[in-house]
Amino acid sequence: MEYIFIVISAVLVNNVVLAQFLGICPFLGVSGKINTSLGMGIAVMFVMSLANLATYLIQHFILEAFHIEFMQTITFIFVIAFLVQVVEIILKKVVPPLYQALGIYLPLITTNCAVLGTALLAVQKDYNLLMSVVYAASIAVGFTLALVLLAGIREQLNLTDVPKGVKGFPISLITAGLLALAFMGFSGIVK
């Protein structure tokens, strides 16, 4: 039951983009089209889950074992950057179609603060290994949901008559704010 609460909380209640404001750059930058948003979301799901697995192990078996927890943030940054590069190389060699499908999204994930934020939050919440990975995957699903919703709305807005003063980025910010307000409606589901 605890895992269900983690999933619901991460996807809807404490959505990483709409409630915690992490990952705003790709949220606004990649949400122009649904298929590019979906591609970015899938890449984030893969990398975020893998990064949380690695950072959990490093936190508990290296940083805490040697009492160097103060190195957590910089270590996690290096681990995430390293993982993204390794995943990119492996996909390029082993699964070229998937590498082509993810394209530019893999390098963009290196600078996505939601990946680092999720790893740090999982440690802060003191989750075990399985909870940490479930939390990361759920955060990534919530990120993808928010990204695809905004992309769908932005595609629809491109077909409508929007006042000239708010065309483009301003209407995207207004839409993101309204999405955040809509997601606040889920706040009573899980404590």
C-alpha cells in the first residue's frame, strides 16, 4: 500500500514540475509538440530510474560508509552525467533505433534538474532501494504527464486565435500556471 501512495503522490500530488518546480527548462522548451514531449518523457523515465538506483547505492555504500555525505550533491551530479553518457554509448552500439528515437533528449537530460532533485529527495525521504526506484519512475511518469499535457494544449493553442501580446512563451507560462492550479486539486488524495 505504501508503494501506491508513493506513486500517486509523485505523479499527481507532488508533481515534480507543477508542484516542486523542478525540470522547468525542458518542460517549457520541449513541450511544443506531443511526440517530442513523449520522447523526452521516455528518456527521462529511463535515465531517472537508473540514476536513482545508482545514487542510492553510492549514497549507502560509499558516502555513508566513509562518512562523506557532504559530497552528495557533487557526486550525484557526476553520477548522472556519467550514466547519461554510458546509456548514450550503449544505446548507440546495441539499439540504434532506440538511440535515434531518443536523439537529442539524452544529452538534455544531463542538465535536467529534476533528475538530480529526485535523487536528492529520495535520499532525504530515507526510502529503501525499491522505494527509491519506484519513486523515481513515478516522478518521471508525472514529469511526462505534465509535459504531454502542456504539449497538447500548446498544439491546440497554435490553432486558435490568441491575442498578439501573449502569443508564444507568455501563453505557455499562463497555461503552465493553470495546469499547476489544476494539479493542486489532487492535494487532498494523499498526505
